[in-house]
Amino acid sequence: MAVDREGLAHFLRTRREAVQPEDVGLPRGPRRRTDGLRREEVAALCHMSTDYYARLERQRGPQPSAEMVASMAQGLHLTLDERDHLFRLAGHQPPPRGAASAHVSPGLLRIMDRLVDTPAEVVSELGETLRQTPLATALLGDSTRFTGPARSVGYRWFTDPDARTRHDPAEHDHMSRLYVSHLRRVVTLRGPASRAAHLVDLLRDHDEFRALWDQHEVGLVPDDVKRFVHPEVGPLSLSCQRLLDPDQSHSLLVYTAQPGTEDHEKLQVLAVLGTQRMAVP
């Protein structure tokens, strides 16, 4: 497919002008004269240089890669139909929708943009972290950095000892059962040719997983309270609320603590520590 430079430039410009700063968690400020977002703001949201983005709006520069188009679709908070249109304008076939999609819906992104002081993350049905708030990164580490099968927290749980270090050891056995039970549900739902089934094939080499898989345990439900062990602030018990996007099979997980409790104070400390790390050059 050939890139439609004129259509791509026009679509990017109109989408940029339609998105308001508040829609993406940015302050409007008293001197804003631009309709919607500034180019430099969009570039930052899309993880690209301002010059590169500006050239696209001016019908110049190289054809953007599929990865770059996906980043622009998320940065501009596009719907699935808008995302697919952007891919075609850029000369690419749109990626699949549904459970295999990594495109987070604008609704979930708008909620996350307002959770600046709360640990929250968007995860796929395979436990792949697609987005994290800064405080979630401070609490859990950067779970978006993994590639391949290791993107799934369930896969890491059985293959990487570090995956268990931030969880209460008393709950490790129960969490192992939860991950296996959930993976079996997804395999049954998606079929033997699914990515979930591929994860099972990879994990069968691990004794703990194989023993639990052979028990054929289903229907286990995660606890509402998650118990973490953080390397800097110690144990935390946090309530976990889940919001499901049924179209994409994505879940928004929000971790909270009751104000005035020790756990709440520890979250505030984590917020300060995270801000200090971001300020280090």
C-alpha cells in the first residue's frame, strides 16, 4: 500500500486540533491559543521528535513505520476505526482487533490520564502490561519493557525469579494457581492456535507449572486485596479495582489504600521517590 501523504497530513492535523489538553492529562495554561494540542505536545505523547511529527503534517519526510503509526494512534487517543484509517493512510494494513490488539481504548486512556497520583495499569487478557501510571511503575517496576513471551506476567512468574520479589511470599502458591487457572480459561476461550496456547507449550517445561496445569483447576478468582513487598517502603496491602473493556479484552487495574492508613502513607512516599527519580538527569 502506498502512503497517502495529503490524507495523512490532514487527518493528523484535524485529530490534533480536536484533542483538548485535558483529554490527555495536560494543563491548558493561560496563554494557549492553539486549537487542541500543540505539535510538540503530540510529539511527546507519541514518543517522537517534534520535527518528525511536523514533517508528517507538512506532507514531508519518510513513510512512518507501523510501530510509529501505532504510537501516533495511542498518543492521539484514536478509536479503533480511526486507528485503522490512520494505518491505511500511512500505507499499512491495520493490526488485528480484539484480544490480540495492543491498542488501548480512548476511554481507558482518559481515565488513566486522571490517575496521576494513583497506581494503575492497563493489562491484556494474557497479563501483558500495555500502560502504567508513574506511580504504578514506582510500585511494580516498569512492566512495559518486556518483549516476547516475557510480556505476560504469568509467563514471567514461572520463568523469572525476579517476578515474585514484589509479592508477599505467603501468597506465592496461591498466585501460581491463579495464573494457571486464568491461562486455562483463556486457552479454552481462544483455542489451540492462540497465543495463550503457545504460552502453555512454552511453560510445560517448568515443573511447577506442569504440575498445576495437570490439576485442571478452573474458576479461581483474584483477591480484592493485593499484598506487595516493595524494596524501599516494605509491605503494602492495596485494594484492587478492575474495569474491563470487553471489546479489547483489556482491564484497567487501579490500586488504592484507605486515607490515613500506613499503606496510604507508603504510597505517598513512593510518589515522592518516583518524582525524584524522574528529576535525575
